[in-house]
Amino acid sequence: MKLLKDILYGVPIIDLLGSTLVAINSVTCDSRSVRKDSLFIAIKGTKKDGNYFIEDAIVGGAVVIVCEELPKETYSKITYIQVKSASKSYSIIAGNWFDRPSEKLNVVGITGTNGKTTTASLLHQLFENNLIKSGLISTIKISIHNKNYPATHTTPDAWEIQRHLSDMAAAGCKLVFIEVSSHGLVQNRVAGIRFKGGIFTNISRDHLDYHKTIDNYVIAKKMLFDNLNPFAFALVNRDDKYGDTMLLNCKAKKISYGITRESDIKARVLESHIGGTLISINQRECWLKVIGDFNVYNVCAVYGAAIQLGMTADEALQRISALNPVSGRFQKIEGPNGITGIVDYAHTPDALEKVLSSLIKFRKPPQRIITIVGCGGDRDKGKRPQMASIASRLSDYVILTSDNPRSESAEKILKDMESGLKKSDKKYCISIADRSQGIKLACQNANANDVILLAGKGHEKFQEIHGEKIPFDDLLILKTLLIEAQT
């Protein structure tokens, strides 16, 4: 148990009714999780308003209520704390509960539309390979040194993040790399974290179902850099049109990277093929196992962060050349008859275009590119026709299929995608709602040495259909069906 006054450290309080010397047994924003001597924080979410559950929380045993508006009826035995932002207060309280673990660690946050997972995962791999215990909070997994746990969100709930950070500090980790989503920033999930550095990868269309406009989306990403202190570093992709925007009014040390514009970290692609990439960073050559020009940007971010975290330039490049590709990110499969399979998480128009543009550079006629792609349900519908248009423009043959339809009809999503096709495109494009059948058709129609791109799900091991998560592994299914179809 902890005293209320201790876990309120740093919380901006508007009004207080009651005592701060109350002993607290647990903290929660879910009234169903309240037990005796709990502190309940009433957060207004996108679907439910925690203020409606204050009475339920008190009945369940809550002795402290944190809220943005005090209830009309209060009880003398309950302590009420009025705050400006309940979600931000929750993050700060969570950090205090776990004794502010981020102050014992060097935490680096990575934000952007694409490249967060690859950058965070490569950084974790880089320092672990250098025998420096590190933590990772990512879309793919949670890693505490060499122990891995499943991830449920790109950026978890504030309480979960602080718990993970506490476990990482206890395990002796020195560094932690966290993917920071726009949702996580707007919802203040990382508000209680002291960051050693922030990395910006890029911005393209995504999550407009939530943010409504691209300007709101950019503002959300910028929150990471607005809150960095002068002792932190801000590392941004200057080739992205929003790179300089991230640095406006940022107090941290500013560092840029890029390929086309003048930057502190300047890269050139010297050789690029399906087996890897040879690059030059600040006139030092480095061979990469990762594939594609878009991954060169991720490597630049890794290089820049490594130097800020204590590596020399030569040491960083030497260790970067040994890094293995990240699961579900341009992951290559060698199939029968010289057929190459590529599994990639590309689920935005920009990511799909970059992956296909890289494959076009590698292609040698009569090699064809066969693309299998879908769009998720209950998400930004505006990108559906764009995804289909990009796939048809940059592929020789396209199979539109389901991704995670969630509560939507897969057939309806496919209709939305088809609206982005020209009449001439439809000759080389087919829609198959069953993802496994779509993959099977691609494998059956592949000629020797063709490339099959399976996009959208990457590392995921399930399909989400009408609230049920059904096991589905793109990598395993593509491997199996390629062998069956080609032998």
C-alpha cells in the first residue's frame, strides 16, 4: 500500500476534498477492477466516460476519486481530487506508484507512421548484441533483456508501460526503446515518462478515422518532441516534409538524418538488391542485411541514436551490419522454382508504395510482382481505394483480400478498395475475401523467379473477424502454400 500524498507527486491539482494521508491499495481507471482501498480515475474515453462509473467505483471499495469535474454529490469518507486532465494524471500516478522507473533508465521513444517497429527493434537488437541489457515495448513484443512477452497495443496503457519499465529497471536494463503511437500521445499514455530521446521516422496517411485531419495527426506526433527536456535528443527524418515541424519549439538537442536533403546524418545507397543493401553514412560504408531504400532511413535513425547513447561511429556501423531483419518487416521467403515471398506489415498507402517501389528496383524481366493486400475494418476507409490503386500500378498482378475485417464485412471492404481501380486495372486484379484462398491463388499462378508480396499483417498471428481472433500466420501459410503449389 502507498500513501495518497506520495503518488500524487507532480499531479497538477485544481481542487481537493478530503485527506491525502489515505492509504491506497491499488490504482485503476476501470470500475470493474476496483477493490477495497482503491484509487479510481475517471477518464473520458472514446467509447465510455469513466465519470459515469464513479458511484460503481465507490460501491466497489474506492476511497479516492480523481476526476476532471467533481460530482454533484460527494461523500465525507471519500477523497475527491479534481484535475485538468484525468488521463495525464493517471500516467503520472502510475509512474509514482512504480517509483518513477524512467528516471532510472535511458528511454528512447520512436514515433511516426511507418518504421517505428523496425527502428525500435533494431536498436534493441543492436545494444543487446553489444551486451547492454535493454528493454523493448513494440507492436511485435515486449522484451525485458532476453525475455519476450506478447504485445497487445503499439503503445500500451499507462499503467502497463510503467509496470514494464519497473520490471526492466529491476532486471538491470540500461536502455529502453518504446514505439510511441499517435493514440498513445493524445491519450497521455507516455505522459509520466522521462525520455532520453525521441525519434521521428515519417508521416503519411493513417488513423484519420481517429484524428480526423492530417494536421491533428501531425500535432499528435509532435507532442513527443514538445515534451523533451534540454538534456534529451530529438532525431528526425529531414527528408520527410514534417521533419522540421517536429523540431519547432523543441528544447532537446536537435539532430537530423536523410538521404536527399542536407542532414547531420547523410546516407547514400550504393548497392541495393534482394540480398541486402550497401550504403554510405557520413562517408562510411556499411553493408546491411535489411532490404529496401525505406529501411535505409530506419538504419540512419538507429545509427544516430546509437551515437547519442554512447557508441562511436565505427562501432555503430560495425554492429549495424550484423543486425537481422525484423519479423514481418520485408521478411523474405525462398520458395521453389526461384520464387521469392515477401511478408510485410505495410498497411498504409505510403508503406505499400515504398515496399513495391523497392521490389521494382530488384526485378529482372520476365520476373513478375504479384501482390496480395487487404485493408483493416473499422479503420480509416479513405485509404482503401488508395491501397488498391498503388498495388495495381506497381504490380503485375493483384489479389485484393481480407486483412482484419473486425466488425465490418470483408466484401464491403473489398468494394471500397475496388473503387480505386481503373477499368484497365481490373484485368489484372481479382478480389477474394478468404485470405488463405487469395494466397493460394497467388502461389498457383506464380511463374519461376516471380516475387509474391503478402502485405498488411506482417508479424501478426491472427485474423480478427467479428470480435474473434482466429489463428492466421502469413509467413507460415505463404511458405506452406508455395511448396504445395510449386511441387
